[in-house]
Amino acid sequence: MFRPAIRRLFGIVALAGIGMPPAALAVDAAAIAHAGNGRGAAPCMACHGADGAGQAAADNPRLAGLDAAYLRKQLDDFASGTRSNPVMQPMATALSEDERHAMATYYSQLPLAMKPATALPAPDSAGAVLATRGDWSRGVPGCVQCHGPGGSGVGANFPPLAGQPASYIEAQLKAWQEGTRHNDPLQLMQHLSAALSAQDIESVAAWFAAQPVPVAETAP
Amino acid sequence: MKYVLAAFAFACGLTACTQKPAPAPAPATAAPVPKAVAAAPAPTTFSPPAESAIPAGPLGDVIRQGRDIFTDTPTHAKAYVGNGLSCSNCHLDAGRQANSAPLWGAYGVYPQYRKKNGKVNTFGERLQGCFRFSMNGKAPPLDSAEMVALETYAWWMATGAPVGKKLPGAGYPKAGFKPPQPPDYARGETVFRNNCALCHGDDGLGRQVAGRNVFPPLWGPQSFNWGAGMHQLDNAAAFIKANMPFSRGNTLSDQDAWDVAMYMDAHERPQDPRFDGSVGETRRKYHDTPMSLYGTEVQGHLLGSPTGMH
């Protein structure tokens, strides 16, 4: 009677010690999203929207429903300077590592509001062709060949493009192209963006921004 | 394993690894990275008509149907596909890409005698082989709508190409492509982890979204079977060298391409449909080449053994 109770107590203490570090327990991701962390990190929703869907007018990306490992890497990269951005670097630095990881989990689990397709460009438009088939004569694969049908996103390395503001997609493609963003695996994005014209970037960003969320199961 | 490597070194010293050497001139070697490609004029390969040039009307409709089957085979030729792969997984850019066994390079060189089945094959019969082995499915009848559409698409893509002539960029660039050292499983595993797992997964089983492959499985029950051309090391190495990592072709060293081809082809996959109950006999009849690891032991496992894949 006595010994099992001790053992159980011991087990609980050990579990708490290993599985849940006290700092992680203390992070209230929803509170940080709404009010900041009080140590320099502003409320995420001020720029990324109350529902995490982003703000097209300010190039601010959608976060809701993105892969947790992807978000975590981006926040860690902002904090370490591997990904540069004048707004996000100070924010990520002001978050502790536990807070960054908690925010990544929080936004990955936030459901993105359904969005109907808006004025979808024609399947043979320049943006649609580039998005779905690419231009292999320039070494450019179709975006959806890695980012998934309709830009749904695939795992931790190929984030969704559907539901991202066109302005954000354009800004990132230009950043890959200019080398100001360079945290891509195998340099895939730096490499292919080099072959894109400004017109290509604009038309392909418009195609993804017009996709419905969630993407249609039959999306190309 | 030792047997295979020894046999490999031996055979490569004698002939082009028992594969009929491709008579083509050196392929557009070391195609530089796309930036340079964009800048380089005078392509040395055949240029198929632009997709926007597919005509309107009933003929164009069948060409488009063929293209759709080619790029999303499980959806458009469901009855004949056993594994969820699409033709375009190994024939990039919807069958247009040079050095990725483009359709325009294949159409004009059939009918052709093939050692694989010991007879003259029409282009349609060659396509049937793709379904039976690479798609691990069953051959569509030659007069089926699917086969007519695929043949029509290939015929259209070869518009203006000579008949009976192997074009530069046809097939995979195997001619003269040899490994500096015999391919090695352990080195291949390292190449795989560093360059391939990002898309194909640590387990090599690809990535699926809503039940569709985004990145195809390289082995396992949903990949090509032991009868497919890609299970041969020379085919896989040449394809990988020219086309992988996806959009970054010609960036791996020759050795890396051979090593990772061996790593891929040393994994278990669906049985050869010609299997007659004995791995040894099936190897003797259909895989008697150092380019095939079927029926050999790698990492303590006899490849092709009926209980090999779970």
C-alpha cells in the first residue's frame, strides 16, 4: 500500500520532469496571440489577423493551419537571423524558445476560415500554367508539384500557398530571387525563383491567392 | 552483395553493363543549372509543339485526354494502375523533358525488337509494358480508349520528329555513364538522406495529399514492381543524374547518382508479375544482369522474396 503510492508519486514527478518542462507549461499561446508576451513580442493577431488568415494589404501572411514544424523553423530562423525581416526578427527574439514553439503549435491548430475561389484565372493563363505545370525550359517545375494540388501544402517543408495573400507570395518570391530570403532546403526556392520574371511572379501569386480554402480535392 | 558488386565491376568492364548501349551521341551533358539553360541558345534536342498548339476538335480532345492520363494516371486510367504512380513521375514535364525519356524521343523508334519479351513491339505494346511493370497494373487493350489517347498524345508530341532515328535527349542519358566506383548502399543512404528524403520521405514512401501522390514512393507496395525498367541500376542512375533532385538535375555527382540509385533499388517492391514461384529462377530468366539486384541479398535480405514486403 505504502510502496505503490510512493512509486506512483515518483512516476508522476518523473513524468512531469521529462515530458513537460515547467516553462512549456507556463506558455499561454492564445494569450500571446491576443496580447503579446509583455516582454517585447506584440500580439500576433495585430498583423496576422484575428483568425490567423493574414492581412493582404500589408503583405502579412496566413499562419492558421500551417504545419507546426514549418512555423517553428521560421520563428527559430527569425530569432537566429537565418531569415531576416525587420518586424519579425525582433518579435521572434522577444519570444523564448518555448514560446516560439508554443506559438507554432497554436497557429498550426487554428482552423482557417473557408474561403470560396475568387475569380480564378483561366487554366491556360500564364499564372495557372506556371503554378500547375511550370516552365521546364527554364528549369521551373509547377509550384503544385511540391506545394501540393491547389497549393494545399505538403508537410514541414512545402507550406500552403492557397489562402496566402498575393502580396505575400510576391514578396517572398522576390526575396528568394534577391537572396534576402535563403532558408530553403536544397536551395530549391532560391534556385527556381531566379528564372522568374516580375510578370511571372505577379501572375502566379494571383493564381494561388484566388484558390479556395480548403483546396478542392480535384485541384490540379 | 559482394557477388553483385564483383559481377557489376566485371560486366561494366566488358560491355555497357549488358544494356544495349544507346547509339545516341553524348547527351546534352551536364546540362547546366536552369539559369544558364535559360541563357543558352540553340537547344540540341528536339522541340515538341507547345501544349497551346493542341488543335481544337475531336483530334485535339483525344490528345488532351492522353495528356491528362499521362499526368494523372490513377485518375484517368484507373482500371489499369495498381500503385498510384503517374507516367509523368518518370517522364517529367508531361513527357516533354529531354533526358527524362520524353515521348517525342520514343514514338519514332517503334516498332522495335525488345530483348525483354523477345519480340518486335509496337509503341502500343511498349506502353502496355509500362502499365504492367512501372504502374504495377494491367495492360490496357491496344484498342482501349486509354491506349488510343496515350498513343495519340505521343504521336502529336513527336510532330516533325524523324522516324526510326534516336534523337539527342531521348531515353535516359545512359551512354557512357558509368560509376567511378561500384555503387555502394551505405554511401547511397547518405545521399538519400541529404537530397531525396526532403520530398520522398525518410521512409522513401513519398508524400500524399488527399490520397494522391505529390511525391511518388520510391519503393514499397505503392511503387513500381521488380519488372520495371527503373529497378535497373543504370536506368535509375541516369534518370536521377539528369533529373533529381526535382528541378535540380545534374547537381549530384555521377558517383552519388549511382550510389543512391542502388540504395533505392535495394529496397523491396511489388513482385515481378512474371514470377514463377522461385526467386532464383525468376532472376535467371529475367534479371540475369548486374544491373538488377532482384534475387540478390542486400543488407541480409533476399530481394524479391515473396515475404519480403510487408
